[in-house]
Amino acid sequence: MLPIRLNDEQMHEVQQAAAIVPYDLRQTFLERLALELRGKDLGDDLVHRIAHAVAREITWTAGRTAVEI
């Protein structure tokens, strides 16, 4: 898989989105984000929207499947 080139602003958005994802799910976040971004014309707004959408989805799913003790 070829790397996706992001500018500084886009990397900042990815880091901000990753901050809300549980640490053990960050690799999954990055993999899903890469799949969503692949082949798209990457503008700053698009990266922001997709990164935060993927982070919310993963965080919501993790919260729904968490077992309370």
C-alpha cells in the first residue's frame, strides 16, 4: 500500500481526531482512515471531516461494546 501524503494541517487534523480514539484502537483508526482517504483529492476540510467521522465511529462502537463491571 502506498503512503498517503498529508500536509502539516492535515496531519494536525489526524492527530486531533486520533486523540479521542482509545489508545488500543488507534491502529484500527489509522487503517480505516487510510482506506477512506485513498484515491480522493485531499483538501484540508475533507481530511478533517473524514478523520473525525472515522474517530467518532470507532469510539462509539468501542463504547457500545464495552463491558461494565
